[in-house]
Amino acid sequence: MTRFQKENMKIRVLRLISRGSTGSPEELAMMLDVSTRTAKRLIQELRKEGYFIRYSRMSRSYIPA
């Protein structure tokens, strides 16, 4: 995955998070067509970049914290 593709994927993830429609890590991975580990890694990188993201068990989705 190139840097450009990764940045575009992060933007997609942020849009999904803002709508609360990422689903579980497995569902997010399917939406992005990547592995579950890669989806989790993207979330981790976004958190390191300063985005406050948490996983809501109630809505079963990543949401802004």
C-alpha cells in the first residue's frame, strides 16, 4: 500500500467514524478490503495522530470520543 492509498484510507475511516458506521473491526476491514489487523493498525495510527477514537460496544462501531 502506497502512502497515498494509506492516507485516502484514513480519510475514509474518519468519515465512517464521524457517522458511527464503521461496524466491528472485522466489518471495517471488509469495507476497506484489508485484513482485520490492518484496520486496527489504521485506527491506532489515527489515535497517534491526535484523533480521539473509541470503540462503542453498545453501537458496535468506532465513534469519536
